[in-house]
Amino acid sequence: MASLDSKVSSVLGDRTSKVLETTFGIKSVADLLRHYPRRYAVRGELTDISTLQEGDEVTILAEVFSASNRPLHGRKGSIFEVIVTDGKAKLSLTFFNQAWREKDLRVGRQGLFAGKVGVFKGKRQLAHPDYELIPDGSDVDSAVDEFAGKFLAVYPAAAKMPSWKIAQCIDLAIDGLDEVPDFLPEDIREKHGYPTLHQALVQLHKPADLEHAEIARERLTFDEAFLLQLLLAKRKAALRSLDAIARPRVSGGLLDAFDTLLPFELTAGQKEVSAEIESDLAKSHPMHRLLQGEVGSGKTIVALRAMLTVIDNGGQAALLAPTEVLAAQHLRTITKLLGDLAHGGMLGGDEKATQVTLITGSQSAAARKEALALAANGAAGIVIGTHALLGESIVFKDLGLIVVDEQHRFGVEQRDALKSKAHTPAHLLVMTATPIPRTVAMTVFGDLDISMLRELPLGRQPITTHVIAAQEKPAHLERAWQRIAEEVSQGHQAYVVAPRISATNNEDADMDFLFGTESQSIASVEELGPMLHSGPFSGLRVAPLHGRLSTEVKDSTMSAFSAGDLDVLISTTVIEVGVDVPNATVMVIMDADRFGVSQLHQLRGRIGRGSSPGLCLLVTNSLPETPARIRLEAVASTLDGFELSKIDLEQRREGDVLGASQSGTRSHLRLLRVLRDEELIDSARQSAEKIIEADPSLAGFKILNDEIKFLETDSATDFIDKG
């Protein structure tokens, strides 16, 4: 018999377990049983080839009609193509570098083939299908019955480990499984009518009916939400037990002086969030707050007011930015906003004033020495920097607040390295301009308090967005280039964004054939630059920007664009998190369907930041009514990033947001879908908070505590530390 912690090899033998580990990262019985079914095949679902539609997941009974192997164009490798027939119609099966299948897939052999239908040049096909061949001389009907005569779990599979082989492995594991200890408290389980953990694992893989499979899936999904919420609730409780220096608002201090100087009224959202932060800073445990909002929603003002509150209490604030260009921009912005209040200790400086300094990796030795001294003696109330802030030589007199900008660019270790420079636990404010739905935020950043800025400040210019169907109306693309030239002639600047650095190559045709797709050539920076510069942008100052350029070249190019020394920037998405260039008014995004919704919204936020309205043009070759086209039309229809993020999340699921499991580790987020499971997450959160409130150390929940300890050390959960 085996437990969940047993090695797979003890149940399945070394050979099979090695394939499972190399293919899926499965090492333990728990890993194997948490390789959940994607769907269930039911008798009667075998599909005639003539009825197949593109995108269908199908299982068919067919006979091999022909088989051939050919080399790929311009690269090593080959494509093995098999034509199968059900007697009425034919279907192509394609395999990459798998000529060895010729000995199995011989003309006349019958089998069951399963996969997703693609279409290439009007011909239906399956790329890398799972299949099970019927042994020569076997009764076909009985073979079909064996395969499809019951609820058969269909698993995420691979060539070396098809779905039915995974099912066989799981059957063996379940047959030899000891009773599984259940970490979910009995009262919670009974409240929801859930099966035990052992029953849920068995019912999901070997359901008596679909109703049993569904309740098992719900129980295991709840487990994921509950464990995550419990861990986050435990961390939040631990944070609140720490002693920090309270930094309440000081009447007549630097903050009041700053508010008096502001030439504009704060938005209602800014006032509300500022009040939340002031309340946090006044408490004797560290603030741990996430501030998310649209690009241009005024997060910097809110963060600056928090910094001034801390300075009024004798402390310092550190602002961590992901790039030197962005750090330098923060220095300019904050210094400008503060005016004389940034000239502390200087002739003509206000008596309440502080100093703002910058620490980066590329600054001169003299500038660095001066900045280090200002940070160490406390004269600089605000210290802005990049990763250079984390260096051992950086010392603060009294670091009271850490502000992390574009938090997704930093790991946990970097944040903690900065925290360690505080003599007492520092308050933490992390900011992101990538809107995510509140449910996602509360799932990923549940140990942080969350503030949102949805409205844009008065005076922020609108951005008009249009979709350009380049294939249907090529004249519209020509007009796009004219619009850029017109904007430049009026003294403005423009971005042209491409999804690739280098040009596409003819190898794509092989890949299209293999996977049943038909793609157009994809725009690249290296192709667009010369073409535009010698054509519609002739006479304009044009420069490329992409990730293969050195840091020095990237920074100097971006600085030149920011200074107005360049007219058009032809770039990849490296501008997604970039400097504020108020003079940039138009953006053309080539092959926009290659980008995610949130990414398009983030890119679009680079324009319309000055006194002139913005224009964003989304160029695509996608056809009307296709998912790609619908996605672009959605982006064009609204400027609400939070609304768009829901669309984005529904399309690409949570993997990108919640983080992926690492090879060889157990992921606890296989089933959870934060938009679909919002009610379940709320219920799990309430249960988790109730338990932590009553028993913060989980001393009375041994099995549950063991599970949480595992979760805390599992590298697959690094994502929950993003704050």
C-alpha cells in the first residue's frame, strides 16, 4: 500500500515513473493523483470525420489509409503525416520528429484517435493526437466498448504518455492507496456536503457518474482556495503582530505644506486611498498595502503623500523602481511636485523641506557618494533607486516606508532585502499599473490590504482606439502612417509597436501545417524600421527599441525620446512599463491580436498623457467574428482596464497571474478559476479567517498545519509573495 507522499516508482516501477517525471514533473503519488482529468469521454461521443469542426476536441475510430515522412524546410527534423479514414471521409494526423511511429501506424491498422481539430488549407487534421491501436485480430466493438463504454477520464497528455496510459497509472495508484488523511476540518466539509479527500480523489478519476465527478471537483477546488486563503490569513495575522513605529499625520507639517502647493484638486479616489494609507501609517503594526490603478490615475501623488507623512514623523521613504529611466523620471516628477519643499537644508529651501536623492548603478562615484551620505544621515527624506538600493553599502538613518513601483518586476528576495535596511519593521506600499479584478487581487495578494484607483485625474486626455483590418482595408494602414506624420508635423511624437524583433521565416509554414493553423507574416522591429524610415516616415527622426539592445542603448534611446530628440519610436513591448512622455499622442500596434488584452491596455496608456488627446490604432489580419478580432474590438470599446482585465483573464485563464508550478513540486492551484469561483473563494476566505482568528498557530489542526507548512515551503507558491 502507498500514501500520497510515496514515490510513484514504488507503485509503477522505475521505467514508467521516469517518463512521468520527465514529462509532467510527477514524482509522488500525490503529484499523480493531482494530474486531474481535463474532461470525460462518454460512450456515444465517437465522432464521424465528416462532421468535425475546427477547434473540436474529438475521439474517432478510424483506419490508417496512408503514411509518409518528410523533412522540414530550413531546419533539422521531419513531419510524419498519417491519413486515416472512417470509410466516409479522411483526416490528417501530423507528428513532429516522430518517424518511429511508422512501425505502429501501418496502412490498414485500426485505432482510436483523440485530439483537437485544426484546419490547414481546407484540410482537417489532428496535431500530435493521442491514439490507441486495436490489436490485430481483436474485436473492434469490444475495443471501442473498453475505450468509450463508461465515463473515461481524459488527461493532459504527451506522446510518450497518452491519456489512456495515464489513466492506467492512476488506476494502479488508487488501487494501492492507503486511506488519505483529510486536512479539511469536518465542520467545513459537512457544511458544504463535500466527500472526504480520499473519496474526492477517487471520484474525480473514476466517477460513477458525472454528478459524483462534479462534487469531487468542487471539493478539490475549494481545497485550493481554502489552503491559499488560510496561508494568506496566517501571514496577515503575523504581520499585524509585528511592532512598527506609528507615523500619524502631523498637523502643520510637510504634507500640509505640500497639499497647499498642489495646483489641482485630488480626485475622490485619491482622497479615499490617501485616507486609507494615513490610517495604516498611524497604526503600530506595519502597513502592507497594494495600490493598483490605471496608468495615469495618480498613484505617484498618493505614494508621495504617504512618504511625506512618514517624513513628518522623522522617518525616510525609499522608492524602488524597475529601471534607471523610470527611477530618473520619478526623481524629476517628485522634485517638480515638491518645488521648494525638495530643497531641505539649501539656501532658499522651505524650513519644512526635505531632500530627494537618486541611487542607481550607473551614476558617477561622486554622485553615489553624495547620495549615500544623504540617505545615511537622514537629510534625504526620499531615496529613489533601482536594484542598486539593495546593495550592502546603502544605509538609512530611519527607513519608515518602502514604496515598490511596478511590483511585478521584483521578486520576494529583493523586497525583503530592502526591508532588512529598516531598524524596525517598515511600512510597505506596492503599486501596479496593471489592473486585475478584485477577486484576483484578493487571491494573489490576500495578505495585503487592497486599494484601487479607477478614475483618471481631471485634465487627462481621452484616448480613441480603432481596429484596422489590414487585409480587408489596406488603405487604412497607409492612412495610419499618414496620421503619425501629421502628428509629428504638429510637434508631437509617436510609437509603433511590433510583436517581434526579427523578421519571420519560412519555417513558420511547417509549423502551420503541423498544428493546423494558417498565419500571416508577423511584423518585426527590424523590418518595420527601414521600411517606414525610407517611406512614410522619410525625414523623421526614427529609432528602434527592443530587448536585444544593451541597457545603455535602451536607456539612451528612451531618454532621447523623452527629451523630444526623436519623433517615432519603433519598439517591442519594452515600452509597456516606461517613462512618461506627455508629447506622445499616437500609437500603432502591429499584429495587435498577438498581444493580450491587459498588455494592449498597458501599451495604450503610454499616450494621451499630455494636453493633447491620444490615438491608438490596433492593426490586425484576424477575420471578423474570430476570437482575436472580438478581443481587439473589446479593447477599442472601453478605457476601463479593470473591465478589460476580466476579458483577458477569461481568455487566457489564471496561469499568467497566479504563477505556474515548478517542475517536481506540487501545485495547489490546478482547478481554481478566480472569476468562475468567486463565491467559493469568498466562502473559503471566511472559513480560513475564522480558523486563524481562533487559532493563529493552527495548534489544534495538526493535519491542516502540516499541509500549510508544506505550502509555505513549496516553490510553486512563490507567486503569493508578489506583494
